[in-house]
Amino acid sequence: MSADAPAVPPLERILLRLPNWLGDVLMARPALHALRAAHPGAEITACGPRGLLELVAPEALWQREEPLPGAPGLAGRLRAARFDAALVLPPSFSSAWLAFRSGARRRAGFAHEGRSPLLTDAVRRPARGDLHQSREYLRLAGTLGAPEVAVPELRIGAGAAAEATALLVRAGLDERPFAILAPGAVYGPAKRWSAERFVRLGSQLAGRGLAVLACGTAAERETCDTVAAAIGASARSLAGATTLPVQAALCGRAVVTVSNDSGLAHLAAARGGPTVVVFGSTSSAWTAPLGARVRVVQRAPVCSPCFARDCAIGYACLTAVEVAMVADAARELVA
Ligand code: SF4
């Protein structure tokens, strides 16, 4: 057992507060699997955004779900469950407050001014990038006696796989190998490699016989539509057209996924697909996607990482990433 996982008597009822963002949930998978393995007999209640619960449900890591935003009476239902422990993965005050109100005897979460008194196990977080975020989550799980275990590729359900097939058939691509491009990033422009470079890359991939799917959320539809239209007849925009499980199924079938540092990159990596990720203002040491076939392309200037959403000095971190660098990374990864 690692030094991060002290002996803890078996827990019978655990509240698991998931992170609120796709990438964070996927970086938390090592902690989620560790918790399940350390307490195989425990009834675990997962509380988090409905779409993220749906995505991770096929992994069978919990028995009960409480989607957020919570239905009326959430705190009362949690109190009635009489939890032995709560693992609180988001750093927010509200998540610690909910765990406190649940009455869980032990409450493990990141220490932070204002919320540490609500926790029994407040774990200090290192400076951003000193430790990969997945290991920060593992430290939290370790306080509840959960040492690291091997993590499989993200599972998807049969329904999502069938929906992905139907989507490809409707798009006229059922037999054709395809690449996925993810040119959006909700965070802000300091995470977005230019759409024009995605178009040049996508055109190269199309020239090698691949269909190209420009994927993202409904909010990224304009960018995805523009990229797909500029690539031409080989490309389709699927922005906003998939649920997370269906997007995961598509990522698992793609020859390669090329993405900004966004949730979709984490999804492709978690499915085990070849994944190239362009980093801008953020730290790949902290939040590079987890997966066996991931390549980060980052050209960090001295100002990096600044974690900014916008840049006042010209986005040098992104403009330094040439199309050829990303294309070479994709080619090497697929080879
Ligand atoms: S300040 Fe530097 S790291 Fe931050 S967005 Fe601008 S170029 Fe990128």
C-alpha cells in the first residue's frame, strides 16, 4: 500500500462528489477506480452533472446516482443515506458544503480558504503543474484508504455504440476511416489553435483518404461548421449532434483525434484512441489527457503557462505550433 493510502477500515456507504467538467472527471478516473477497488462492498452514491454520470455509468463504479442540479430534497436524501465518508473532488465551497450537510462522518477534499473547516481530511493542493491533476485526485482518494490501481480504457454502452454507427451511416461515412478534429475550447481563445490551421491539417488528412469529423459542443457549432465547410466534401460538422457517450464511441473508432486542450481530447485519450493535443496557455504537466496513445504539442514561451483565457501579447504559445508539427505528431502516433 502506498504512503498516500493509509489503512482505513472498510467503508460501507460513500458519497462521491464528481468534478463538474468533462476533462476533470476523466482525470479523476484513477481515483474513482482506486476507491471502488479499495472498498468493493461499499454502496457508493455518485453526485454530479447528469451528462457526466451518464458517461461514466458503464464503468460500474457506483450503485446510486444523484444528478446535479439536484432534485428537491437532495440534502435530506443524502443525510438519510448515513454516509461513512464523502470524497469531494471539486475545489468549490458548495461541494464541501453539500458533503458537510450530508452528515458524512469523514469528508475528504482539497483544502481551501473558507471550506477547509467543512472537511475532516483537507488535503493541501500543490502548485499547479507540480503534480498531474489525476495524482492530486489520487491523493484525496488515498486518505480514504484507496491506493492506485490499473485503469482500463473508458467503457461505452452498447446503445452509444449503435447510435454512433447510425450517425456515421446518416453522414454517409459508415465504411470510411475518419479523423476527428476538435477546434473549439469553451475555456477561451488562449486554448484555441486557429481554425485556419485546423482547416489546413484537415485538408491534409482528407488528402490521405480520411473523412474528417469536426466535433464539439453546440456552442462550438459555428467554428466546427466553418472548419468542415473549408475542408470540403470529405468533412462533416457534428458539433452539438452527439451525447458524450456517442462522442466517446466515435473517438474510439477514429484513426486519430486532433484537439485543443479541451474535454474532447480527454475523451479520445480515455477511449485509447490516438490523440494529438495542442496546448496553449495551460500546463500539460498538470492536465495532459490520460491515455496510452497521447501526444502533446506545445511550444511554451517564457510566459507559459499563464492559465489565461485571453492573451494581451499575441498568443505566441499557439502561433508557434505549426501545422507540420501537429501533422507529424499525428502521423507518428498512428504509425
Ligand atoms: S501570455 Fe504567453 S502563455 Fe499566456 S496566452 Fe499569451 S502567449 Fe500564451
